[in-house]
Amino acid sequence: MEYTIYNESLVKYMLRDPISGLYYHFGAFSGTVGLNIAQADRFDTIKEAEDARRFACEQDKKLKDLQIRKVKIIDIGEVNE
């Protein structure tokens, strides 16, 4: 079955490490790579994601290769019991 996204607000951006395939989350004092997609930070615009990637790289040069990934959040309806 195929779904079509009509609402752009359902699109978020996340930072992902291309080597490990894990996602990035900003902690209280530093960021960490190694979280699954449910725990990672989501950004509303690609500009916010670019700014976050730039900040992460300034904090730790090893994070310079973080990718910006587009994530679609889909609500496929209510479950009737």
C-alpha cells in the first residue's frame, strides 16, 4: 500500500551518522551519537538541522560527517476496537 504525504508539517529533519547508522541527540552539555530514531532530535526546517550540524561539528570534529536525513511522520488513522 502506498501513502502520499500532503502536509509538509509531517516532514522532519534528523542528523545521522553514516558509518554507524545511528542518530544524533543534543544532551545537556554535549551531543551524542548512538540513539535510535525515536530518541533523536527532530528539526522542523532544514536550516535548523544545518545549524545543529554546524554546532555539533564545532563541539566535536568527529561529528563533521553527520548527514541531514528527511523523516516523514505518518499517521495512518485511528484504530477502532
